[in-house]
Amino acid sequence: MTKIPPLTMADLITPDQILDQANFNDKSSAIRQLAVHAGELAHVDSAIIEQALKAREALGSTGVGEGIAIPHARIEGLNGFFGLFARLAKPIDFASVDGKPIDLVFLLLIPLNAASQQVSALALISRRLRNKPVLEALRGAGDRSKIYQLLIGS
């Protein structure tokens, strides 16, 4: 049996998968617009992504606290993990567990055949975003290039 190498942030996101100063009015518009961006970049129908994300949010908010949301869903037809990071121009209510608005979003789309790695991918993102120095640096980063470097850890 072949051992699957551990996922890295660079496996989940590329520099073109970062939105800086994204303008979302509310949770619903954030999910819709993230689905559109992800659909274009991942070559998947944005309506399928939006529906899957809304179904996941109906189970409970993916607003994990500290101004962070990690919306995620399994998507049929996706060939590999796909991440999209957004730093918002202004915080929005996301029904987070701590009741605070969010200003950082890491969208994760998971291929149907990668269920065994889903928890690892979510844990990887959560650990990175909950690192206080990284979190502060992400909020103060000057551009997308710096955001990317902070996300992947280099």
C-alpha cells in the first residue's frame, strides 16, 4: 500500500488563489462570490460549489472564531484539493462560534475521493490561521505575495 505524503499549504493554494480586500456584504454574498472565484479557477460550475458550501453551512457555521472562517465542501469532479484565501476589506458577520465578525476566509474544496485527507487538510489550515503571529501578519500584509508567503510558511 502506498503511503500518501502529508499535505502542505502549498498543495492547497497558489498565489493566484488569493483575494485581497474582498468586498462581501454578508455571509451569503461571501459564499456566492467565493464560489464564483473558485469555480473560475478550479474549472468547476460555481453553482455546484455554492450549493455544496451552503449545505455545509446549514450543518453549522464554519466561522471558527478569531475573525476566521473556513468554509469547505466536497465537490464532485474536482481533481485535487483547492484552496482560496480572502482577506476582507471590512469584517462581516459569519455566525462564528465566538460571535465575532470575520475578516479572513480560507475556502477549501475537497475532491470526493479524498475523504480520508479532508480532516488533515482542515487541521493544516486551522493550525496555520490560529498561529497568532501569522494571523497578525496576514491582517497587516501589504500585498498578495506577502499573504501567500505567510500562508505557506516561507
